[in-house]
Amino acid sequence: MSQLAERIAQFRKMAADDPDNELGHFRLGQLLAEDGQHAEAAKSFERTLEISPEFSKAFQLLGESLLKAGQRDKAVEVLTRGYTVADERGDRLPKEAMGKLLKELGAPVPQPAATAADDGPGTGFRCQRPGCMEGKRAKPLPAPPLPDDDGVRIQQTICSACWNLWFKDLSIKVINELRLDLSSEFGQQEYDRHMREFLGFEDQPNK
Ligand SMILES: [Zn+2]
């Protein structure tokens, strides 16, 4: 079995064993898309959005998968809705990506909502994790949660709610589901990889 097929199998199992974990469905969708299984990927992103309806990046990827699966009209509908969600939440990158796709498809790009969402009191901190639900309420951690570069990056870009979601909940599920042995180098690397994926640090190559 190829490495990709193996990871798809891992995440299929995780999505089946823990069906309300949006992270599992989201990653499964990304892996299926990577494997060219666009109709299957779309199903995983749809499930992600049922659990987490404000996950703007999932709208973007669902729209892309639907397009590649030849479902243009449905893609336009999803991207239009996703654009509005991303706009309201202030998720700049997914919003720009969906706006660009809508333009390429010749579909109207929704008018941004009144900028009221950007005014008013807030913490002034923006969490950069795709799928963060905190918006203006996002608060940074008081100190880096890890004693390395990732820890510094987390404190600068990830809100405390997202970190706690990972640290107190999802990380434990990942360890259990994937039976990671954290005393081994392999287990530690896998753990770090899942943590980075959850936090949206995929652009950072593994050291
Ligand atoms: Zn957050």
C-alpha cells in the first residue's frame, strides 16, 4: 500500500471511530483530494461542515473538489456561501481563494458585509488556525506552550481556545487512534505532524 493510501486508511478509521471529530473528516478530505478522489473528498468536506459550519477553509476545499468532480453548479453554490462565511469571520486567505474561483467561474462574488465585524471591541488578536471559531474573541496564550520554535509560532498566531482544543482533546485522540508511542522518535514526529496540520502549519517542512 502506498504511503498516501495508508494515511487515507488511517483517517478513514479515525473518521469512523470518532465521527464527530471535524479534524478527522477534514484531513481525510484533503488526503482523498491529494489522491485525486474528488467525489469522495467532497463527502468528507461536507461532513466537516455539518459538524463545523463556520469552517471556511472546508468550504474552499469542498468547492475545489466539486469542481474537479464536474459539479460546477454545486461548487458555485458552496463557494458563494463559503465566501460569505469567510468574510464574516475575517478569514482572509480562504475568502480570497473562493473569490478568485468564483470569478474564474464567471459567478458573482458576494458583496462583503458591512465592515461592522471589524469594528467594536475585540482582543485585537487574530487566530490564524483554519477553522478557528473565536473570531474577535480570540486571545493569545500568555506564554509559548512549547519550548521551541513551534511554541513561539503558536503563541504568535494561534489562540488559546485552539491550543486547548488540540492539547486537551484532539492530541489525546490522535495518540489513541493512531496508537502513537511518544517515547519513540517516529511517534514524536507523527505527533508533531498532526499538531502542525491541526494548527495550519502545513507550510513548515518537517525538520
Ligand atoms: Zn483559534
